[in-house]
Amino acid sequence: MKLEAIPRLSLGYLPTPIEKMDRLSAELGISLSVKRDDFTGFGGGGNKVRKLEYLMADAVAQGVKVLITTGGHQSNHARMTAAAARKYGMKPILVLRGNRPDLYQGNLLLDHLFGAEIDFLDPDAYFTEINPRMAHHAAQAEARGEKAYIIPLGGASALGAMGYVNAVKELSEQYAAAGTPAPRYLVAPVGSGGTLAGLHIGCSLYWPDTEVVGIAVTGSAVPFSERIAVMANAGADLLDLEKRWTADDIRIENDYIGPGYSIPSDEGNAAIKLAGNREGMLLDPVYTGKAFAGIMGCVAKGSIEKGSSVLFIHCGGSPALFPYAGLLTSDLAG
Ligand SMILES: Cc1ncc(COP(=O)(O)O)c(C=O)c1O
């Protein structure tokens, strides 16, 4: 099937702008632009809006009444999914990793304002329990006669990945209209991997000379390069493409995770301050700050060459800044 033939709802404010970052470019010695997918807008915005355009089209077509997904306390994906559920008259149920906090902050506050039912799972039990918990909520809904739909962690599926195939199509049109050659590198954070899978498929179609670089922000039992290759191949099947990926085709930088998923790193925090101070651009401590630290690290190591053109996909996430206020202002102490 052609990309245009896959059912898609219009949720985001697209196309999102591309911003040239002159000060950061001069400081890092590269030609840096940022695709502002933090401005997709819907439900507070971010990368998942693009995935949800495809996933919600499928859910709406199936007459879904209860939409279930999962993520961490500060999951941007869960927040945007809750908003999308409401937009289409569905009830959102979120299975979140972490105990019920005293104060609902950041994304958790927004989940509450979207009226999501939140099922908090003890962090130790989370990885063995997520699928059974989501299945349990789906079974309960079905027993009430309400059609349920489970969106996997991060919306990471072949269908969700179409959002970023569409993003590369959008980018290639924007660059062509501006008369700008395709960038040498396209860089994005990697959480569940769906964004990167979509970028690989999209680049194979529209920007074959651009190298996709993923910066991991979390560890994973199965290496990301393998998981993303599998997802990209499933996406290629959807689009009737012959192209196939193996783990060796997927470049992932694993040195910028810091102490762990959603635990801020010093390099990430420094990148947040640098982007804010040079360009007035907000990054976040869970995803984009670490990914930006990854760009800086690769430039320092030479694995992104000085002078090269780099397009960073800003995936959003600024609601998660607020719960980390204490850490991010530690320089004020004393
Ligand atoms: C702000 C932000 N950046 C990056 C990602 C990672 O995207 P993916 O899960 O597609 O790898 C997420 C995922 O939730 C996100 O919220």
C-alpha cells in the first residue's frame, strides 16, 4: 500500500517548522537545524502526535470506546494518547510505571486533566505486569460491551512508525521548496524505537543519502538496533517495499543514557541549559536533553564530522521539565 493510502486522522498542526540554529551551529562547528515536532501542538504536542494520527485512524475505524496504553510517570506518549482518546470520545486508561505520587506534576498532571484512569504499577513489577494489566483492562471493557484498543509502549508498531515516514516526506518537501540539499545526518532520541524505525523507512524513500542516528535514552534487554530493524521491516511490509534492514544498518549511540531512563544526566542537563541560553529552545531531561548531549558528544568524537549538516528531530517533552525543577536548579544552591 502507498503511504497516502494508509488511513490517517489529522491531529497535529503540520507541517511543523524547521528552525536554523545559528548560535549553536557556530558553537558546535556544524550546520544545525531543528525540526520542531515539539510544536505538533495537539494535547501539548510532541512526536507521538504523528504516530497517533495513524493509530487513532485504526481505533476510530474499529469503533473503539476504551483506549489503553502504558509508559512511565512522565510519559509524553501516555499524555498525548489520553488527549487523543478524549478527542474521539473514548475513555483513556493509562498503566503507568511508578507508585501513586502525592503531587501530580508535569505529564501526570495533564493525564489527570484529560480525565485518564491511571493504574499505577510498582516499578519492580512493571515489566512483567504491563501486558497482563493492559489485557485485564481490555477484558473488563469488553465485558461491559465496550470495544477496547491497546496501544503498545511508545506507540511502537509498524503502523505507528508511519508517522515518521510521513515526517520525512514532509521534511523532503520543505527542503525541496527551500532549495536546500538533504542533511548529512538526521538525529533523534530513541525511547521505544518507533520514531527511528519510521525515520529509516522515510529516508530510504525520500532522503537516501542521509544517515539516521539514534541516541538511546534508555537501556533495553533486546538491543535497539535489532528491535528497530524488525519494526522497520514490518513497516516496509505495510508499504509493500522490498527494502530490508538488519541490526547493522541501525546506528544507535548508547553512551548518553546517563544513570538510566528518566534519571537525568549531567550532560543532558548541561545540554538543556545550553539550548535554552543560546537559542531560547526548551529541551527536556528524559529525552531531548540527552539526545542533544549525544549530538555534542558525537561532534566531539568526530563521528559527526565538523562542518556537516545535522537535522535534529525535536520530539517534545517539555512538560517533564517541571517535576525535575529541583535537579535543574541545583546550581542555585548555597
Ligand atoms: C519527547 C520524546 N522524545 C523521544 C521519544 C522517543 O520516541 P520513540 O519512543 O519513538 O523512540 C519520546 C517517547 O515517548 C518522547 O516523548
